Amino acid sequence: MEWETVIGLETHVELSTRTKMFCPCAVTFGEAPNTRCCPGCTGMPGTLPTVNRTAVEYAARAALALGCTVTAHTRFDRKNYFYPDLPKGYQISQLHLPLGREGGLDIGGKYIRIHELHMEEDAGKLTHGEDGLTRVDYNRCGVPLIEIVTRPDFRTAEEVIAYLEGLREILQYLGVSHCKMQEGSLRCDVNLSVRPAGSGTLGTRTEMKNLGSFKAVAQAIAFESRRQIALLEGGGTVAQETRRWDEEGGVSLPMRAKERTEDYRYFPEPDLPPIRLTKGWLDGLRAAQPELPAQRRARYQREYGLGEYDCRMLTSNRALAEFFEELAALGAPPKQAANWIMGQVLAALHARGMEPEQMPLSPRTLARLIALVEEGRLNRNTAVKVFEAVFDTDGDVDAYVRAHGLEQVGDLTLLTEVVERVVAANPKSAADYRAGKEKALGFLVGQVMGALKGKADPAAVNRLLRERLG
Amino acid sequence: MGITPETVERLARLSCLSLTERERENMAADLVELVDCMKALAALDSGDGAATPAAPEGLREDRPIPSMDREELLACAPAHDGESYLVPRTVG
Amino acid sequence: MELRALTALELGTAIRRGEVSIPEVTELALRRAEGAGDNAFITLTGEQAMGRARGLQGRLGEADSPLYGVPMALKDNLCTRGISTTCASRMLEEWTPPYSAAVVEQLADAGAVSIGKTNLDEFAMGGSGETSRFGPARNPWDKSRTAGGSSSGSAAAVAGGNCWFALGSDTGGSVRQPAAHCGLTGVRPTYGSVSRYGLVAYASSLDQVGPLCRDGADCAAVLDVIQRPDRRDATTVKGHYGGLLDGLTDDARGMRLGVPTHWFGEGLDAEVRAAVLSVAEVLKDRGAEVVELPLPMPGWVVAAYYAIACAEASSNLSRYDGVRFGLREEGADSPEERSAAVRAQGFGAEVKRRILLGAYVLEHYDAYYRKALGARESIGGLFREAFARCDALLTPTTPATAPLLGESAQGRMRARLSDVFTIPAALAGLPALSMPCGFDGRGLPIGAQLIGPRFGEQIILNLAHAYQRDTVWHRRRPWGGEV
């Protein structure tokens, strides 16, 4: 029988606010345990939550960018359950009146419907020791999250990855989240079921947690589809349960039977009044919304005449795209600018383990470098060396070129002289070339370049040699 | 929605309370009485407790204030190792 | 001058005039509290209080509050930094909060001197003080009787002359009912006018801190200190706070006092009925117009209250899992087991009962919880209609005077029905006070309740003040005579 996999996604995204969702503790990553905590986020008696205004704003901006209808009267609810990483015994979340509803995201021709987007707080972190104890760190507890729940619109892992990439791109563009899977600021749970191809009803689904990378998402989907199909083909049934993806073992393992919603005993959070998002406030957010990746890609094709691949690469990160636009505005030819960014700039960032947001080089410096190449005053290889030299300090390109005497030799008389000398000193190579051995020319070009310490335009040297030997 | 021993058992589990046999029996009787009293609510219209909403402008500004000294925080804890709170090992 | 018979304002005046010193009155209060034998206090903080008293005396010239130097007491569900805050529960016996409640800070800023933490029903759940881990506080008027609850210790401490005023908390009547049973004036303020920051939560949408005092003027002075918005409590609301004391008049002219006839029916003790109705006569003489009103008391009011209070309590009390504070429990195999053991030992029977009931209510959200919220809106609507026709309502505070200890446990439903007069204002978030309006044949105080519209504190305090100008009930002391 042909089977079809049906997937829905719940994505948790940490918002990049300075403070936690419901208390003014700083949000930072990698601090010593329990040093970013207060009586509030450790749930001490008598403490009360206060809503972070910026978190609401970020969540609303995400909801707008994802085409959601924003709930004018939004409200928090308590989700009650016991676990050591949850200090209050309830998570402040949203069930009845989530911030955003019914949006969607286009993933290259297919539209994935978003059911809702709601705000909530993150839980603490548990570390299981070999000594029979679990250590609890509440630094992460209370970090603002948005949870984005899709409809079961995915059929393949590729679609899921495309959605996650699109989502990440948008949220990074908005500046509302870093969306780093390795740091846990973007996490997703996969709801998956299978059914005979063409069937109109949904099968029993499982929920998979602990997916730490796009690779894990793809592997987990493949594994879980196979597992469910094998179960059904063997005459068995799929149990509705929560499963944990074991990345090392490459298998999903049952965690617990799925809770019923009633078990969470949701009710409106009595410590927080509902929030009324006025039209004026939302209009303000809409007006301040940055250009999103899809719009920007279309504009790059139109304005700069770049190909689709270049546009996609440049717009994949907002800082990178802005860097590109500044380069172009400073007069760098768009295609050259794009090549530099996708080549040297990304490589340099990668080598240093940096994000585009941390780029030390200014567009002005790179623009100057590109201009020198365009004017024929630096050859491309030398320019790359200069780039490496000035990258970390955003150094002065002209000063560096001057100090190191790197300007390209453009003097035709000097070039001709050197060519004469090299041909005279290497009669065998000259003869070889004349006998039809193209390779010999390369050797001679290298000799000329070496004599000029690489400061000549290789194309010009090539041309002069051919003329001389022709 | 009758109250049975299983109801009490389930509520105790959800509430993370271990009850003695006697407590269980007493609770069942009390719950029956209280739930009976709640029946008066059944005929009413539902509301949503319209609290006065807050405007986003009035919410807390996103400005950190120093967290509490860890020692002071952990001093309240029944079990800690100077850095973290300790609980019996959780599964998974 | 018998110091302990004075009101807080009278004592404050004597202090500022230099007639008595703050250490002197603080020591008097502490000595008296230690020897009272009424179980009013869980913790007495003698050393801190004396240190503070001496410091305040040294800065007497800077005194700018009528409560400067006045010894007072705090219900032991108000967090006090560095001082144990037990909520009369085994669960919190070991806990010392690292911060203070907003109201505690505000009173300290006003120069009041706390002498200790008062007894209460465990986590404020109860109406007699008998669910306290430390046993019930005793009624200074008759030690075999309850002081009411849940703010039993605060009421007993003030009525017994151990201090000059106290803070309590009122969820469904926990300030007003003990005030009535102990012959005090106690106010439940408008919901959202006093910060709950640092008040250990019972039911968040109902809890409100309020004063228990010897008369209405003292209450006005305390409210002037504690009523204000607090950024740490999102349910506080902006308003015109302060000035209640300065605004007091003994003139009731132009005031329409509503008497809801439904509230004086069956189940109300005859002596209580007569005493409460006599309040209307006194206020009429002071110029008020008395109007009878048909304000029904639907049977579902108590049910709605318990549904909401228990639901919120079941969630609010989930944080007591023995991980970050609370009881130490060894030898469990999993966090769940440990928490369950801690909770089984740390909570008393009444608390467990309300947690389970609350879990049940929330599990059946649509059938019970939503209905209860609807009921709450309805009761708000009924009050709005009533306040279209009058400025304040006069009702009994309790159906009867203080019961004997042990009596209220006999029939739990009966104990719950004793809240029937205090619950409606709590559900509607309205300000209400109880004041003494007579004594029954056994010499026990009777309380009359005045309910005002939202932010109508000045109205009900003026009526109380006017009433107390012409009556002496509030000046009677359990140790004899009138002052």
C-alpha cells in the first residue's frame, strides 16, 4: 500500500528581549547556574508576574509578519502541571485568546497554514547526574517564548525544513529572535501521523520532542514515518503518545502517554489583566516592520539584476543583506559586491566563528577595495590579501596598499621590459610555447608576476607575452 | 461527573498529593457535598470575568535589574549544592 | 491614660507630643503580647521591634505620618524579609522570605513598628483560625471562642490590646468577619487598590490586604498608607489614593444608605438583626436617608466564590513542591514522589480539600469555572443596580456572633454559609467594612457591614466615622469598661 505522511509543527522560539517574560531578570546565555534568577522566576510565595512590554511587541511583530490575525484582547492562561523545571507548578501561557491566529507561510510554492501563535515562558534546565540526582538551573526559566503551531500541512521532511528556514529567516529579520537551534532558541516538536495515500482522514499521531537540529528533524521524520507504517502494515495500531528523539541512537522512544488538555486545567491567569492591543498600537508596529526576505529577494532581482541564487543567499540574513545594500549604495557594482560577500566575507566570518551581525568590516572599506580592483589598481589576488589584512580592524585600505607597495603596475613600458627579460632568460619555455605547448605560457606569466611581486594585472601580462611570442 | 474513588485518585495525582486511605474517603465525601453545592452554577450563563484590560504601554519596560544573590536564593532550598537545586534523578 | 486602650491615631498623637516614647509603647505591646495567652502571634520580633523603636524615637522630629511609632502586627501571610513567614502551615515553617511585601515596606516607611506575625487559618483558608498549624487564636472577649478568621491573630492582637492596629487579608471575608467577632473596625479595600506583592496568594482575583483597627479613623489612616498602585502587581489600578483621613466627616447628610431587605431574612440571629438595623437609625439621625432595596442574595453566590477561590488556590499552591523552599523530605525515588510526600505532610486537611476541589473545578472548566465567572459578573451587575439607588449598603457582617472553638468544625457547610454576607462584595471587588454595632446577650460583639461602590472607601469610612461619633461600641475593651 502507498502511505502518506502528515506532519504538523509546533515551534518554540525564544524572543531576544533583554529581560524575562514576567520578571526583570536579565536574559543571557551560558551563565553559571541560578545566577539570573529572582524570587519571581523561582516561584517564591507572594511573588507576582509582570509582563515584559517588548516581549509582547516582538510577539505581535512576529504574528503580523506571519500573516496572523492579532487578537485585540489577548490574555494569559495558566497551564498546570508538576515538573521540577517549572517553579510555580504552572506555566503562564495562552490557550483561550492567543496573540495571533490563522496565518501562514509560503515555502516556495506551497502555503503552510499557521493555526496560532501564542506567548509563554520557558522552563528551567535539568541536568541528570550519575549520582542519582538531578540538578535544576532556573536561568532559562521565564525567558519569553512564542509557540507557533501549524496545521497538518506538511507531507515531507523537505517541506518541514523549508518552513523552519523560512520561519527563522523572518524572525531574524524582524530582530525578535536569534533562532539558534544549537543554543535552543529555536526548538520544534513534530506531530506526525501516516495514512493510506488519498485517504481523507488523519491517522493517530505521535508528538516528537528534543529535535536539536534540522538534520535531527529530517531523520526523526523519516524514522517515525517508517515506524508507524511498519506498525500499521503489521496489523498494529499507533499509540497517541509523546516520543523523544534519541539523536545518537537515531530512534524515537516513548516518553509518556499524551496528556489530555483537561489534565492541564488551563484557566485565565488571575495575576495578569488581559492586554488590549489597540489599532493605533498595531498600526505603529506595522509601519515599523522591516522589509521581509521574500519582498527583498524580489526587489534585488528587479533593482540589481541579480540571479535568484545570489538574491537568496544575500537575503538569507538581514545583516548581510543590509551590508550588501550599503555596498551597492557606495557604488560597488552589484554583481561584484555579491561575489565578494558570498565568497570572501562569508568565508572570513565562518573562519572566525562570527555571525553576520558581528561583522567587523564596514561596507565603506569593502567598497573602497572593490573600487580599486575595478579601477585596475589592485589585482584580485592582492585584493583578497588586503581584505584579510583589514577585515578584523576595518583598516584603511589605501594606507595598507601604500604601506605595502601593493598597487598594481599599470606602466606598459615597465611591463614590456620585464616580459623581454623573462623571455630572454627562458628560451626553452618560449620555444615550447611556440611549439604549441600552452602550459609553457603559464610558467612565463608566473615568472613575470614573480618579478613584479604579483602587482601586475595577470590579463595584461598574458596579452603582452602572447604578442611577444606570437 | 459523579465523584468516585477514582475521581479523588485522579485529582490527587493531578495535584501531586499522596493521600492516606482515610483522607481519600473523607475527601470523596467532601467533594460530593461541595460539588452538589456547585450545581447551583449549572443553570447560569457563562462569562469570562471581564477584567479591565491593560494597554501595552503600561506593561513593564524591558530593562534588567540585578538578579538575586544566588546564595540568598539557595538558602531557602531544602537541597542544593551551592550552584543548583537538587532533586532525585528524573527519568529521561 | 491607659495606653493600650487608645486608638492608633490617639497613640500616634501622644508619641509626637512626647507624652510617651516609642520604645516604651513597643515594650508594653511586646510584654502584653507575650503574656496574653490568646495565641494571637506565631512570631514575635521583639529585638527587631525594639531596635526599630529606638531608631524611630531618635528621629521623632522627622515624624510625618499619624502612624509614626505606633506598634502594629502583620498577618503571617505577608512576607517579611529575614523574618519567618509561615502562613500557619507546616509547609513554610522553615521558610524565611528574602523580600518584604509592598504593604510591609509602606507601613515601615510611614514609621509604624511591627511587633510580630499573627496567627491565621492555614494559607488563610478557613473562618475560625482553627486550621492553623499552631492552633487557633482565642477571642479576647471570650477565650473559649474563636476570634474569627482567617485573620484571627490580627483581630485577637488588636482587640486584646497587644498592639494598636494590624494588617489582615480578606479573600471572602477574612478581615471583616474576625473584625466583627472581635469588636473591631476592619476594611476590605477595593480590589486593585492595595498591592498584593508579597502577600502569599490564596486566591489571586479575590485576595486583598486590609486593616483591622479600633475605629474607622484608624482604618482611614492605614489605608492612606497602603492604597497605591504598584508596578510589581499588575492587578493594581491607578486612582486617587490618600486623603481618606483628612476627608473624614461626621456628617451623613445627603447620603443614601441602602438596606437590602433580602439580607435580613432567615438564618440571621435576631440580636444581630436588631443591632445592625439600629445602625440605620443612628445614621438617619446624622442626616442620612435610609432606603430599603430589593438586592437578592442568589443561592449560587457561595458556590461561585468557592469555585473561583479553590480553583485559584489549587494552582497558586502548586509551587509548594519542596524543591526551592519548604519542607525537606529525604528518601523519595523521583521528584514526583518527593513533591507528593512534601505536600502530603506540609499541607493540612482543609488546604488539601480546597486544592482537590479546585482541581476538579478547573478540570470541568466550562461546567464550573466559566459559570462561576459568569456568576461573578452577575453579582457585579446586581451591585451596580443597587448603587444607582444608594451610596452605600448596610448589611450584617456575620449571621451570628463568634462561635465556640470546635463548634464551626461540626458542620462544614454551616461554616461556609457564615461567609454569606462577606462573599458578595469580595466577588464584586467592592470596598466593604465591618464595625461594631452592639453586643449580644453573652457579651459578644456584633458587626455591621457597610459596602460601597468601587473606590467608595471614603463613603463607607465617613458613614462609619459618623456612626462612631454617636456610639460607644467601638470604645469598649474586653478587659472592661468603656474608654
